[in-house]
Amino acid sequence: MAEPTFGFDGARTEQELERWAAGVTAKAERYQEMQRQVTGVTGTAVSRDGVVTVVVDSGGAVTDIRFTDGIRNHTGDALSRLVSETMRTAQSRITDQVAEIMRTTVGDDPATVEAVVSNYRQRFPEPEPDQRDPRRRSREDLNDDDDFGDNPFRR
């Protein structure tokens, strides 16, 4: 937005001030709209085996977590890892939504868009791909104190 030019004549100065004020007001409204939209962003992820569903808000905080009866097939440690992985995936999904909102509302300010989106990418990176199949439990999981393995007689 161009700064107003002053010092010519009174009428021109007044027009420039009005134009500049209107531009500032419009920009403030776009930033308020951006903030409103970003606040409404959520990210949802479902674990690869479908046992865990996590929803996070625009700040990355968990707002909902759901489990299926499949949790019975996981040890406590395995379930903790699955919840953490699913939460990180949900958090990473908010970045693209925020980037799109930034581009459509305040895209004329690329420095601000880049700063905000970079901050989200830093806070909520894509999770590392886990090579482990969640349906196959490791020997560590089977030997965990709160799990009796696949032997029904030890329960």
C-alpha cells in the first residue's frame, strides 16, 4: 500500500489521507478475517490400522481422541506410540490449511504469509514414516508386563 503524499494542496492531501485510511482499514479487516478462519482450522488423522482417531485445533492441541475396540490388540506402549504418531499426523495437516487461508486473505503480504506458514511447518512437521506395520507386534510388545501375548491361558 502506497504512503499518502502530503504538501500539495488541502483537497489533495485530504483525498490522499482518506485513500490511505481506507487501505489500512481494508488490510485490518483482511487480517481479522484471516485470524477468524485460522482459529477454525482443525486437523484430523486416523491411525493406519484405524484404531485411533485424533482431532487437533489450529494450535495443535488435541480436541478429540477416539478409539475402536481394536485397542485390545495393542499393548500400552504400542498404543501410546500409535496415539502420538496419529496426533503428529493430525497436527501436520493444519499447516496446508493455514497456508491456503493466508494466501487467500493476506496474500498481498508475502513476507507475513511465509513467516506464519514457516512457523507452522516448524511446529508441526510431517511425521517421519514409520516402517513398522502396526498390525505386527514386536517381541518387546509381546513381552510387556501388561500383555499376556497370544496365549489365552495366561490371561
